[in-house]
Amino acid sequence: MTKSNINLTENIRSWVVNSVDHNAKIITTGQLKGSTSSTLYRISLQLDQCVEHVVLRLFDNDDWLSDEPDLALHEAGSLCLAAKADLETPAIIAFDEKGEHCGMPTVLMTMLEGSLTYNLMIGRNG
């Protein structure tokens, strides 16, 4: 994560809580690295005695949205298809296709533990 306790709007925070469990409380938020078409956040929520971590993807890149305004819908559909594979994948929790709740198209998904690895093969022939 690059930043912690990012101030997300109250509308976004409420949407996240209501999408997960209306009794949940947001403990921390932090921006994640590695996205080009959107901004990713890790959100930790207190649920009774448990802490749950989710990923919020805000499609805030106007250039990408002008070319593909249904990015959130495609992402949600891709996560649903991926869930059928024999792989560990994030699960879709909710999505705001047009940004009616969050102010921009948004996807909320479960978080997988791990780290981001860049594997650039520059100047290498197949």
C-alpha cells in the first residue's frame, strides 16, 4: 500500500459498508499499487469479532471510461466467470455500474493475500 487512511467520500464508505454488512465498521483504508485504469483501495472492516479485508476499485480514469464506459460491468462479469475456474480468484461483492452511489463506476471484491510482481520481458525474443 502506498498511503493509509485515505479519505473516501461518505457515499463510497456507506456503499462499501452496506454492500458487505450494514453492521460493519471501516477500520482502515489504503491505496494499493499496480493499477492503470482505476484506483485500488484495500479496506479493512470490523465485523463482530472478525476483520475482513476487501478491495475497492474506482474507475476514475476518464480516458479509459470514454473508450469503455461499462468497465465496472465488464469487471463484475469477469470476476463471476473467474469464480467458476479452478483457481483462487477475488469474488465480486458488489458493483456500481454507472457511479450512481459512488460518483464513478466502482467494483467491490474480496481480497486475496499476496504481493504484486512486475515481470517485464523487454528486448527478449520468444
